[in-house]
Amino acid sequence: MAAWSERILIEKIRKSCKKKDKGLLKSIGDDCCEVVAPGPFLISTDSLVDGIHFDRGFHSAHLLGRKSIAVNLSDIAAMGGTPRFILLSLCLPADLEWEWISSWLDGVLEILHEFDCILIGGDTVKAKELVFTVTVLGEPAPTGAIYRNTAGPGDSIWVSGTLGSAGAGLQLLRNKQNPQNKVLFDGLEVLLAAHLDPAPQVELGLKLAASGMVTAMQDISDGIATDLAHICKASQVSAYVEANALPFLPELPLAAAVLEVDVESLILRSGEDYQLVFTVKNGVEAEFLKELETYSDTLMKIGEIRAGQGVFLQRKDGETEEISFQGYEH
Amino acid sequence: MAAWSERILIEKIRKSCKKKDKGLLKSIGDDCCEVVAPGPFLISTDSLVDGIHFDRGFHSAHLLGRKSIAVNLSDIAAMGGTPRFILLSLCLPADLEWEWISSWLDGVLEILHEFDCILIGGDTVKAKELVFTVTVLGEPAPTGAIYRNTAGPGDSIWVSGTLGSAGAGLQLLRNKQNPQNKVLFDGLEVLLAAHLDPAPQVELGLKLAASGMVTAMQDISDGIATDLAHICKASQVSAYVEANALPFLPELPLAAAVLEVDVESLILRSGEDYQLVFTVKNGVEAEFLKELETYSDTLMKIGEIRAGQGVFLQRKDGETEEISFQGYEH
């Protein structure tokens, strides 16, 4: 297999940068690119390092390309914005196969196309270690971006979908690497897919922001125990979460049994689900549910914001346990 | 020496992100930061890899912090823009000393302060290899950004200052590493400084853009043979440069003699001077020089744009040599 060449890679990137957009004044091929929007820009940048943030043994190049972008789109979704433009900074080992990086880029371009988002520039350098740095620019909803520091006592707490799936998927993939473990994946593919190809909640994030009823929001990348704690810390409030309200896929208990781990721990503490956790103004629940009717199958109210600080889990037996910042650490 | 800790590093970054600015709606501490400008944003992102783009044996952490930002500010200068906001994505080896990265960050903050530019966010990850990825956002002059693809036949070609200094400085530093070479640096410090602490031409770039007389521009990062070729390729024109018009520091010939290299080659082909090369509309030279009077000591007219393609060097004896894309490759 031939190694990549900078000339051919840049040619491929240049071709894909030719897409026109009224907000894009200058694309790749100058000292800077130039973009314009009617209002503010949301910006996020993240580096994904080989062996730390991803495992090429688990991920095909194509799915990893998709995920490299998905995790950044999720940051825009978490503010209720629309992703618009992407810059890539690629650190590539000299011996990386051309087929691999070409397939990675195809995955990148596929998901960008799905979200009507454009690659506008970046940088390619030779390095010992494979690192993808993605910078994403998005536009907040006309009603404004949703921050973390604006939740208030009395607000209800919601999640956009099931938790623990991606974490279970990652552990199943790791388990499979050990030849002593003969894990049956039959029926658990949905969990593997949650880790390998997460879906950023862009459309929902935008609807939530536009509703005018969401007070604070963020995405769940490190597990709800940590991500909800970020909202609480920024807003100087506490959160009380009902254990039996936390949504999970029907496949999760079987996976937990196979992995010999606790279902509840997977739900609370495992990362990379890229669902949204958000708070809704007190007293508008009926109106909110009507507005978000198309999402009624997946949205789940899980608790309440109160005065004080910390994130607490409440069990049916009345027991309360603090779980702040107990999530996944990369 | 103690290794860095993510918590202490992020605390230091957070403190420096507290600066307020009317264009900054949300700084570090949320899923995204949020910025707004009256017009477009210029954006550039670059990764600097240890051992490829810099040598920690030559660079103090502090000067490397300054340079990590300077090369990005130069991209904004090359469009005639004002740098406004910076995002950092840091890949740091686990055993990197805290004092080193703290001093690097001090260098970053020092140059940001000098250019009235603000750190607004980023990402910190553990990695095997030290990589700094800097994303800079700037605002073009009200008269508009200056691109590479807008030079026309008859335009004169100018540079903002002396060439070859940083390249000579780098070679002198490399030479010093070899214990067999006893290089005297007396009187050559200015060349070392040109490599170690380059000055991005932001103020001048803005004045050039505002003059309305500059047709195309870019910064000289890979040597004028390559960087002028980028303008020519993008604008579909050719450039004729007079060899005896190329400006260089009086110290350069001595350095070339010490290094046993050709002075002309240093001037044309060595990188990282971060001067500007630009073209001025035909027939406005007197007006242009009056407008840029304060820079009359450093601005130098070096040639002319013509139809055709390629970059050509013209010597006094009438000899013409093509030099397109003969510059420095990282």
C-alpha cells in the first residue's frame, strides 16, 4: 500500500473546498479563508489523538472521518446552532497509507454533506503521531445561543435520548480484542454503532433553542454525571436526577451482563453518547411538549434544578447519592 | 521538575481568557465560544510540530510561545486584516515540564497583548508528540481583504523588508549544534532574532489594505521564490524580479560566508521572514509612497507583474532565470 502524498491529499481537499456558499467569501488557497454571517459565529476546536481519542483497530477510516466531524458538530448542537464551516488541521505520519486517509476524508465529506456544512481550509503537516484537529464554525439560532450558565431553580432537566450506549459499545469492542473473551455481539450492534458512528443532535438543538423555553444546554460527551455538573457549576445551582427516569436502550442490560458492569454506571458515567442535556423553564412543560411533539418518543424528563450545588441521584427507595463529575475522562 | 497538570494549565488559560471585548459574546467555559463582528471574519489554522516546525534546543519556551502566535498573526496581516481572537489546541506529552509549558503560555499571552488580540478557548489533550494548533480570527480592513489572485500585468512588486534573515539565523543555530563548528555570532544576533522572534507585519498590512492601491498580497513564509509564485499562480500572471533590488540586512553576507552558502539563495529561497510581498496598481507609485511615507525606509520595489506565468529573476548582465517555487519546504 502506498503512503500518502501531500500534493495528492491537498488536491483532493481543494476539490472538496470548491462548494459555494453565500457566507463564504474566500475558501482554501489564500493566507486565510473569509466568512460572513448575519449575526455571531459559534466556534469550537478539538484535537483527536490516535490511541487516546480513537482506536484504529475499532474504527474504519470512513467511520472515523464521520466521527471526527460529528463530535464537533455536537458542540454546535449543544449551543442550539447550525454548523456552517469546517477547518481541518491534519498531523499525519509519513507512512500512513493513502487509502486510509483518503477513506477518512470521504467520511468527513459525507457527514459534512449530510449537515450542509462546508470544508473551507486547514493545514496538513507530517508528524510522528496521527492527530486530527477540527475547528467548526456555526451560527446560533435567531433567538440566540443557549449557554451552560443560565439554568435556574425550578427548571426541569431533560435528555434528548438514551444514555450509556456508546460507552457499552466501546467496552464491547475492547472486550473483543482479548482473545480469551468470546463475546456474542448478536443483537448488540446498535451499541457498537453508538460508539462508532454517533449522530450529533443538530436539528433538535436548533428546535430547542428556537422554542425559547430551554434555559441551559450542553452535549453529553463525558457522561451525564459530569456534563450536568458543568451546567450546575456554571449556573451555580444543583440538579436532582431520578434514577428510574434515565432512558437507556433495551440492549443495554444484556451488554452490562456480558461486560460484568453495572447498568446504572454505564448510563451515568460513560461518555460519547452525544445526546443533549438541557433545562426547561418552570411551568411551561405542556407547551414545551407540544412544541417538540415530533421528538416525544426520545425526549425524557429526568429531574429538576434546585438551589445549592452538586448533581444528585435520587433512587426509588428515597436514597440520594452525589454523582457530580463522576463521568468518563479521556 | 514537575510535569504539567491539566487542571492547573486550564486554570491558567481560563484566567487569561477573562479579558472582555465587545465582539466576544462567550469565552472559554461552554461548548463553543461566540464572537461577532460588523463584517466578515478572516480565519487561519496552523499546526506546529516539535522537531519539524521548531527545535526546543534553539527556542526558549517563551520565544516559542511568541512565535507560535506570530506565524498565525502573519496570515491575518497578509490579508490586510486585524487579528482579534485566538483558539489553542495543545497536544502535550505527559512528561512535559510545567515550567516549560507555563513559560510558553506566557509568551503566547505577551504577544497577544501586544497585538490587542484575545485568547478565547481551545482544547488540551495528552499526546506522545508536542503539537500546537493555533486558530486565529481577524477582521479585514473596511476597504476589504487583499487576496492572492488579484494581481494584474503592469502592477509593481514590493516587499515590506529585508529577506533571508530568518533563514540565515536558523542555519547559524543549526551550525552551532555541531561542536566541530566554532561559529562566532558576534554581530549576527539580529539574524538569530529574525528566526527566533519574528515580527508579524500587522500594522503595515492594514495600512496597505486601507490605501486601496494594493492589488494582491501574501506573507513570506517559504521564501519569496515560492510565495511570489503563489500570487502569480493564483492571479495567472508572471513576475519579473530584479536581483539587485532585493533588500537584505548588512549582516547577511558575513553569515553567508560563515555558512558557506550563497547570499542570493538565502534571500530568494529561505523561509520564515514573515515579511509581506505585495503588488501595487500601475501608475500610482508616487501617491502610494506618499501614503506609506512612514515605511519608506523598509518598503522596497523589487519588480513588475507581466502577462504569462512563472517567477523570473533578472540580473544586471541581462540574464533571466526562472525561480518559481524554489523556496523552503518544511
